[in-house]
Amino acid sequence: MVKSLNPSTLKEALIMKKNNRNAIIYAGGSDLMVAKKVSHEMLFINQLNELKEIYEDEEFLTIGAASIYYDMIQNPLIPELLKQVLKDIASPAIRNVATIGGNICNASPAGDSLPALYIFDTKIVAASLDDHNQIIERIIPIENFILGIRKIDLKSDEIVTKIIIPKDKISRTTKMGYKKVGARKAQAISKLLFVAVMNVENDQVTDLRVAYGSVGITTLRRKDIESHYIGIKYKELLAKIPEIIDEYRECLHPIDDQRSTAVYRKKGCLNLLEDFLNEC
């Protein structure tokens, strides 16, 4: 029989995790319950309101790791681009139980929220207890937190408690692009995901961020390529579109699988990027 752990506070949950390091953390369970047979203790955190708070200060937007998609879609603080992404995930039933922390920690290459979180320079907050049972936190950039397929930088005594997004990464955009390509409109695992933002002021490109999902073992974002084109005139950017496409062509290495082919994915990625740049 699987042992159930049901804390009433975050600190209680961290004590239980410290004492049961193999315990599997359960929030919404929409990925977990179809992934594998559960044989370890289950640590339930979906009842902890501390992990569902969404708030902002002058610098950051903070989203509790156990926030469900439905609540995020309804919350006025959530960026419109992220809301668009969440609305395309699965079905209403899933969106009423699935959590943002679960989608991150599942670390699937096809995780729908991940490209948007990458372009917002999201950071993951992981909490644990020190030797005096006081809560301590680690803050990890999302690109360093997700290490590979189902692999994350989370210690055995830690729980992801929230994510933080710099507000300047939300506000500095004059153009947003998002596209999920799947076998059908809803309840489809992505063949590819494309998310991009650009900011143009006085005909100068002041920001450019591009991320792809479902085309590698982790979300693809190349800050080095982006930096080449920040600071140039928008007309120059238009002239350099073939150059930009060639740079991304070199770093996109999708695979063939049951959902799509590498050729289709790569062509789709480049076409979506070209359309986004031309339409800005």
C-alpha cells in the first residue's frame, strides 16, 4: 500500500520531505498518474494555499507552484502571452487540476508552458529546511533547472514552491508571437511550440526573444543569437531575416517520432520565425 503524506502547511510538507526523501510530490497529478506505477510515499501539496498565491511587487511577478491553469488564466496579473499558452493545454477538466509547477517539474520536451517561461527569464524557487528546521530557498534560472527529459535540478529534500518572472520581461514587448502545432486543436501533445517577443522603439530593436518546444530534449532558446540583433534598426532586421533563419537552422535538431517528422518540425519552426519577424 502506498503511504499518503498530507501536510497542512508548507513547513510541515518540508519536514515530511526531509524525512521521506523518496516521497513523490503530488499537486494536480495530471502527468504523474499516467506516467508510471507509484510505489513510493505520496506527498500531497494541492491543499496548501501558500503554494497557490499569485502576486507582484515592483520587480517581480510571483506565481505559486501549485497554481492551477484555470486560476492563472483568470488572474489579471498573468501575462497575456502565458494565458494564450495555458488556454491551449489539454481540456477544461485538466486545466482545473494541472499546476504550473507540475508542468515545469515534469520536464517534458513538449511541456506547453516552458517556451513562454523561458522567454520571460523565469526563475524557479526550491525550498528546503536547514539544520535548525528553518525554511531556506534556492533560486534557479529555468534553463538551469530543467536538465533534460524528466531531469531537473531538485534535491531530494526540496519542494518547488513558486516561480518568479521579472516584470520588465513582461512589459518590454511591442510584438508577441505564439503557435502550438498539434494533430488537432485541443487535447493534443505538441508537434512543435513557438513563442517569441520583440520590442521596437523609434525603429530600433531593443529586445528580441525566441523559444521553441518539442524540438529537442529541452526548450531551445539561443540568447547569443538574439543578442546579435538587439540594437539594430528594424529595417536592418528585416534585411537580415535570411541570416537569422540560417542561424536557427543550424541549431534546430528535432527528431522523428510518432507525432511528427524532423523535417516537418524544422521547416515549421523556421517558417513561424520568418512570419513573426516579417509581421512585427
